[in-house]
Amino acid sequence: MDFAWSEEQQAFRREVIRFAQQELNENLIERDLHEEFSWDAWRKCAKFGIQGLPIPQEYGGGDADMLTTVCGLEALGYGCRDNGLIFSINAHMWTSEIPILKFGTEAQKKKYLPKLVSGEWVGLHAMTEPMSGSDAFSLLSRAERKGDRYVINGSKTFITNAQNAEVIIVFANLDPEKGAAGITAFILDKDTPGFTISKKLHKMGLRTSPMAELSFVDCEVPVENLLGKEGGGQTIFTVSMEWERICIMASHLGAMQRMLETSVKYAKERRQFGQAIGNFPPISTKIADMDIRLETARLVLYKAAWLKSQGKHALREGSIAKAYVADACIQQALDAIQIHGGYGYMTEYQIERELRDAISGKIYSGTTEIQKKIIAGFHGLSDVPSAAPARREQG
Amino acid sequence: MTEPGSIKAQLMPFVMENAQSKGINQVSDDDSLTASGIIDSLGVFRLVSFLEETFAVRIGDEEIVNDNFESVRTIEKFVAAKLAAKGEKAATR
Ligand SMILES: Cc1cc2nc3c(=O)[nH]c(=O)nc-3n(C[C@H](O)[C@H](O)[C@H](O)COP(=O)(O)OP(=O)(O)OC[C@H]3O[C@@H](n4cnc5c(N)ncnc54)[C@H](O)[C@@H]3O)c2cc1C
């Protein structure tokens, strides 16, 4: 068991923090208000190498192992206050780059990865539908094979990066008779006739990250755009979620550290009743709680990342980390606001935004309830499987 | 007849536990485990962890495809190939 980052990792961490603090925080209050995505910051991150961190060098990436990637994303979360930008980057990496890297053909990897890594193209994945959220595999989108093409019909909602994406990984059922085993992933180019962004969505937090509903009407995709195998969609989705849950939460660790440090500083500076508020036990205890939370959150997340960097699977550990860190980050923001009193509630202090941004951590990449369902499943406790036709008929 | 100690003998208790938890009491070698819901997306990962532990093999993300885990027979074949590759590696070391 080794709890230390290597010297290179520490240097990398410092470099990411410096870059993020200097380059990524401009006009954030305004951009949050007007829901503006920063292309400038996106491109700077790509140039720095963030989007390509875990991708092999032959496709332009940084070839970093999972722990180093987590180290970089945590540093990014610490230095960059634009949680929406970080969210968009994570969605791009784990739900478009990783599925193509892990399940794509060599031709697909060569076509898509270099441009996704360089930031020229933005990627997304479209799974959620109006009638299927947590029960993702009961989706109603359909694909049909017609000669050398697949024809896709359906609609998707809550799709991150929708307005910016060139590369769309869409899940549709090719063989509904087979239930979830018919779900298949396709790579769609944004100019495909029949594909439209049907409605822009506005949200409580992560407002600098674009989101929309998508519509697919007789969208024709050449057979070479099948991702993985027919019926392989479930696994592709689950593998990308395993990566995403760990890595997206790494940036939360950085945000949690930032909130702790800001709160400590404020508790020392702000005086009431003739002394620093940090002298009052209810405040110092909150600081201690924030520290405990950060430390424990790091342990669960690093453990999951360590397993992945050893080439092992970490679906259970990833779910534990996702559920734990999501809650921890929300509580961290609540404590930070409380310590800052009325100032913490004001937009100018940029802590209320942290809370708005943090809340979605309990919803995306599988809600906290679903993470607990996955964890319970590892103990042999599972309810009726979704989208299994045999069971459906009985039920 | 399943030979004691064979891949299948070690695999079947896991498969049957999953099947029974879904109300299925019989699984033959070629039954589709995914289409019947015995192995769902989460079940595949539990199966992978089980195989990695039981047979001391490493299974990559890209190997988690239906072709390998579709039925008892395909799992058996997949594990046998993994063990053979491991044996070859050990032998050439
Ligand atoms: C910021 C953000 C970004 C997103 N980005 C994407 C994206 O890029 N691509 C994409 O495809 N999707 C995306 N989503 C969608 C997200 O994956 C879904 O919102 C999520 O899976 C939950 O689905 P739902 O909203 O339909 O809620 P529902 O599934 O309807 O759940 C409602 C409530 O019921 C609970 N619940 C449901 N089933 C169970 C159960 N079996 N046991 C216990 N409780 C249960 C849930 O936990 C939740 O509390 C995003 C969502 C958000 C908030």
C-alpha cells in the first residue's frame, strides 16, 4: 500500500493547478449567469493535454494511467472553478473517447480519437430518454439494419455537450425481442440527416456546460459506424460509466479542497464578538468535518482508481466512490456557505455556485440510489432485472 | 457429466445462483444468459470478478462482450483460451 504520489505526479499536479488558476476562471460569474460555455478554455485544456490524458500516444494522447489521470483531474477541479467546463470535459472523455478506445475498430480510433484529443471535436453519449433514466436499458430508441446501413429513430434527453458535439454515441435497441441484449451503440456524425437538437435545456448548476434534447428521425448510419458489436451496448455503457464515475468525482475532490481552504481562510479573517469566528467551536468543528470528509473521499476514490490502474475492474468501488464523494461535496459546499454566513449565500463569493454545481453529482452517471443498487448487487441482492423480456412478460 | 474441478464445475454454482435469484431453475450449456436476464449488465461485471478470482486471469474492458459471456459454453471456451494463453506465457518465460 503506497499513499504517496510520485515526484512526477506531484509536479504534474502543480502544473495543472497553475495552468487552471491562470487560464480557466475568467468571467465565470457572468458565464454562469448566461449559461456560456468557454471554447477558449476548452481549447486551452486540450492544448494542455487534459482531454487526451488516458489516451495512448499513437492517437495523440498522454498515455497516463488511471491514477495519474485522477491526479490531473483533481488538480483541475482545484484550480478551475468552472465546474461546468470540467463536467463537459469529463463527459467527452469517458462517454466518447473511452468507448471508442475500448470498443472501436482501428479505423474508428484513427478517425475519431486524434480530433477528440486535440479538442477540435467534442463528443457525447446519448442514452437517457424521456421514459428511461435510471432504467436506462428499457430505452425506446430503435435501430434497424437496412443493407449496409442502420436506421435510427428515437429521442434523447439531458444530453451533455449536445450543442457542441461533432461525435455522437447513441444507444438504440436493434432487437427489442432480446430486451437489453439488443441495445447497440452507434457513432453518429452531427451532420447526419434526421438528427436534430430538439430543445436546449436550462439547469440549476453546471450552467456553463451545454445540455439539450436530441431527436433522431430515420437517421442513417453506415455499418462501419457500429461501435463494438450488435447487442454490445449494455457493456459499452457500463464500462464507460465505470470510468466516468471515478474520474468525474476526482475533480470534486479538488473543489472540496478549494472550499476547505477558502473556509479556513475566512474563519481566520472574519471577526465577530471581538475574535475570529474560527475560534468558535461550532465553526472549527465544521472545518474539521470538512477535512475529514475530504480525506475519506480521497481514500475511497483513490482506491477505485488504483484498482483500475492495476488493470482490475472497479464497478463496485467506483459506485462507492461516486455515491460517497457526491454527498461529501454537497455537504462541503453547505458547510462552506454556513461558515461564510450571508456572504456565502451571495453570488459574488462564488460558493453558492459550488453548491448548485455539486447537487447534480447525485444524479448524473447513475443516481445515488442506483449506485447503492449496484453495490447491493455485489452482495447478491438485486431486484428484477430491467428490460429482460422473459421477466417482463411474467411481471 | 461435468468433471469435478473443470471450468464448468467451478462456473455452474455462480450461474445457478444468479439464475435462481431470477426464478430460473435450469440452465443448459447453450442458453443465452443475457437474453434470459440471468446475466444483466451488472451481472456481467460480477461474473468477470468471479472469473478473475476463481481462475486467476485478467479480463480487459474490451473482452467484456456478449460473444464471450453469452452462454455457459462460450464462457467455458473463453476461460479455457485465457488459461491456455496464461500457460503459454508462463512456459515461455
Ligand atoms: C447534469 C446532468 C448531466 C447528464 N448528462 C447526460 C448525458 O450526457 N447523457 C445521458 O444519456 N444522460 C445524461 N444525464 C441523465 C442522467 O443519467 C439521468 O438523469 C439519471 O440516470 C436519472 O434518470 P432520471 O432523471 O430519468 O430519473 P429517474 O430514473 O426517473 O429517477 C427518479 C428518482 O427515482 C429514483 N429511482 C429510480 N429507480 C430506482 C430504483 N430502482 N431504486 C431506487 N430508486 C430509484 C432515482 O434515484 C431518482 O431519485 C444527465 C443528467 C444530469 C443531471
